[in-house]
Amino acid sequence: MTGPQARGPRERMVFSAAQLLRRGGVAAAGMREVAAHAEAPRGSLQHYFPGGKEQVVNEAVGWAGRYAARRVARFVGGLSEPTPSGLFAAMVRQWTDEYEAAGFAGGCPVAAATVDCAEGTESTREAVTAAFAEWTGAVADALAGMGVPRERAGSLATLMISTLEGAILMARAQQDVRPLATVSAELGPLLDAAVERDG
């Protein structure tokens, strides 16, 4: 993945908004803060995002959903023998590695926008719904490719993502990666048991 400076100014601002969302929620992703984080002139925000903060937040949420979906393929590609438990362990390890290296300041930008806007902005609710759907669809496709029946893959993808999001929340609250390790160990066997074996 290219670094933030390799992106164009608009992409840098969307990326910056996602980073601010994951650390401080919607309140932290104001136009001034996004411009400063992206090292962009404030006037350029009005140019690229005439819908203001709501548009920036919604596009950051969309970016985060696409990023999470793309990561699924990368996780599967990194497994010598792809299994549902291996995929979930890789999804969890991304967060464990971050928290062990950099502390517990960051969370999922999609979840942050959901918490902050669930009862507020309809367009943001739609953006988070679409982001979760994209991520869940990528996980379901991966599970189906590993032999999980298609009719069950979507349900298990929802279980994996909601479990991961809950463990992220608990890890941040406790300042401890143990909730992540726990869900990986406990959910793995259930996921693998869903694979249909030939013969």
C-alpha cells in the first residue's frame, strides 16, 4: 500500500479523516483537523467536499470498508493452508500487532462512525451499513472459497466481524490484548467445523 504522501490531495484527506475517526470518533474529524492531518490547504476541503464534514466522514467510512475488504484477500493469500480459523486469527493479529506496537489509541473507523452517528445522520448510517456489507461480503466469499457452504458463510462472516469489533472495544477499554487472543482461540474451532469435507 502506498504511503499517505503518494496519494493525491483528495485521497490524502479521506485517508486522514479515517485516521482521525479511528482515534477520536466523528468529533475528531472536523474540517480543520482533517486539513491539518493531510497537510492540505483548508480551502481545498470545500473544493473537494462541498457536503462538508458529513461528506468527509462518509467517504472516510467508505474508504475504511474497502480497505478492510481488501485486507481479507491479503490475509488469505498469506496463509499456507487457508482455513476459516486462520483467516480470523489473521484479522485479529492485525489489531494485536498494532496495539502491542503503538498502544490502544486506535479503533475501527466504521465502528466509531456507527457509535457517533447511529441516531443522527442518515447518510452516515447508510455509509457504515455499506462499509460493513462490503467487509462482510469479502469475508463470506473467502469462507465459501474454503469450503463453508454459501448459505452459512454470510452468517459466519457477520459473527467474525461482530466478535472482532467487540474484542477491539474490550482490548481498548482494558488496555490489554487478551480479549483479542481469547476470541481467536475460542471462535477458531467453530469456524473450522463449518467447512464441508469431501467424502
